[in-house]
Amino acid sequence: MRFVHTADWQLGMTRYFLNGEAQPRYSAARRDVVAGLKQLTAHTGAEFVVVAGDVFEHNQLAPRDISQSLEAIRGIGVPVYLLPGNHDPLDASSVYTSPLFLAECPDNVTVLDKPGVHQVRPGLELVAAPWTSKAPVDDPVASVLDDLPADGTARIVVGHGGVDIFVPDKDRPSLIRLAALEAAIARGAVHYVALGDKHSRMQVGSSGRIWYSGSPEVTNYDDIETDPGHVLVVDIDEADPGSPVRVEPHKVGRWRFVTLRRCVDSSRDIADLDLNLDLLPDKDRTVVRVGLTGSLTVTDKAALDACLDKYSRLFAALTLWDKQSDIAVTPADGEFDDLGIGGFAAAAVDELVIAARSDGDDADDARAALALLLRLADRGVA
């Protein structure tokens, strides 16, 4: 038996830092990944798809987002099992019980809306642990493991949430206890655990049977999400469910969120940054966060600003990471001597230089004025 394990689609997600037209393209890319599972299931022969929580970004989606998402899921063709997660729990406002969802839900979709066993067909069961609120009072998975028999039936647990070995706050009631999962596997009652919540692909424990699939399209920067953009194709031998499972990742995501940290102390450093940004491919599907530290002259800072401005127009987004950036700007000796001005204007420039070198309240304004002066003089432009 072969199936696709995926999670954290979060359809309808927005990212505030995306440039205007990039947000619709990003939303469309998340739906396209879902629709693309049609080709993957056909190519691999997967029998069905399990989505381990957070199918939707939240329960209050616009009707257009719901309809477009359901149409993408319809296109997969094979049965698709949706687990409510912490973003889209089965509470009073659940998207899964909305009139629009119920009216347009495709025939190939089953919502795992009840904790416990859901039969896929004889000899194969899903054991679901849906979220019914955003704040569970206990481990959402442990209770559905109780009393599962080791009777040769192939069982896939579908859960969502953090596993206790990865979370410092061990007292959080919603944590999934790894020991309970491993005990169910060890006694032969459970043969695979499909988890959602972590947005990077990750094996849990040492059994080879507990996995986070990660989000199929990136949702955060690469220093936070180390391995997003995958779905997992899982093989279980139904004749011998206790034999090792095979888990094969398939890269399906096309967007990247990249973090760059650079020290910029000279024009050469700025040229290197320019080259690094230029070499990044697929700029219209790439988001860049830049953390910059260093000390620059006003001329070099103007060149840096021009460089960043250029690439902010090319990438889906380019932002300065304020918490990881600290650039000191100090006018260099003689930096403004060859502007070809004199008299009152030259005296004003001298006063701006003195202010820019100070620690006073007007220092930043003076540096900005000097940078503008350089741009007007056609210097410091990348």
C-alpha cells in the first residue's frame, strides 16, 4: 500500500512582507502544489493522500479562497483525508462545517472530524486525532491509541502538534508524547504516524515510522525552516505491516525564503553583496531577508541603499532584518571636497558633516541629507 503524507498546506496564507503582486502569486503557488499532487499520485501509484492538519490558514477564509482550495483538492483525483489542526480546528466557527465547504466539498474528500478509527477499506485504517479547539487540554493523539488491537490491520495515525522531545516547555498539555507513539508501534497496533505542525521534513524517534512531512511550500526563512517544500510517499507492506516502511520525500515547493547575513565595511563588500543577490535564481519566487553589519562612509552607504533598492524591485520581497542589522555611517575625510560647490553651500555641507559625525539627535538626518546630496551629484548610485 502506498500513500502520500503531507500537512500544513495553510491555504489562504498571506505574508505581509511580499511585494504587492507577489502575494497573489504566492497564494496561487500554494494551491498549485496541492493540484500538482494529481501528477505525483499518478506517477507513484499512491492510493490516497493524508493531510495531517492545518489544511487552511484559519477558519475565517474568504469564500473565494475556500472555493479555489476545494477545486485544487478535487483535481487530485484520489481520496484525500483532511485533519483539522491548530490553524483550522473543529470549533464553533470551523471552516469544515461552513455551508460553503459542505456545499462544495468534493466527493474525493473526507474530513477526519472524529477522533479514532476511520476505515479506508478492509485491512487498512486511519486513526485520527483532530483538533477541536486552539487550546487542547491534553495530548490530542494519546487517547486515540488506547485499546488499538495488534490484529494485523495496517494502521496510520494522523496527528498534529509538537512532539515532546522537540519542545522545551514539557508541561504544555497539547504536546504529543513520543513514548505513547513508540509503544503503539512496538506492540504492532500502529504502523506509521503521519504528523503535521513542523514545516520542515523531519523523522521523529528512531523507528523510521514517525514523520513530519513539512509544508509543501515554504512559509518561513531558511534559518527557521531548514527543509520545507516536500511531501512524503510512504510504502507499507500490508501482507506484513511490521516490516520496515519506506518513506520517500518528493520536492514539490518552488518558492524560497532566504536569509543572508553580511558584514559590509567597504565598496568591495557592497559589490560582493550585489553579486550574491544577482546570482540567486528565480527572483520572482524568492524572498530575501538581509542582516547587515559594518561601518560605511556616506558614499558607500548610498551605494548600498541603491543596491538594495534595485533588488527589492526584482525579488518577490527583499527586506532589511532590523534585529540583525547595525550599520554605522560616518563621513570620510575629504569625502565631500570634490562636489564643485563653494560659498554658502560648501559651508552648509561642512556643518552637515560635523553633525553626521556626532552622536546628537540630528546625526541621522544629517547623514540622510548628505546621502541625498551625493545622489543628486550622481555619486553612490549602483
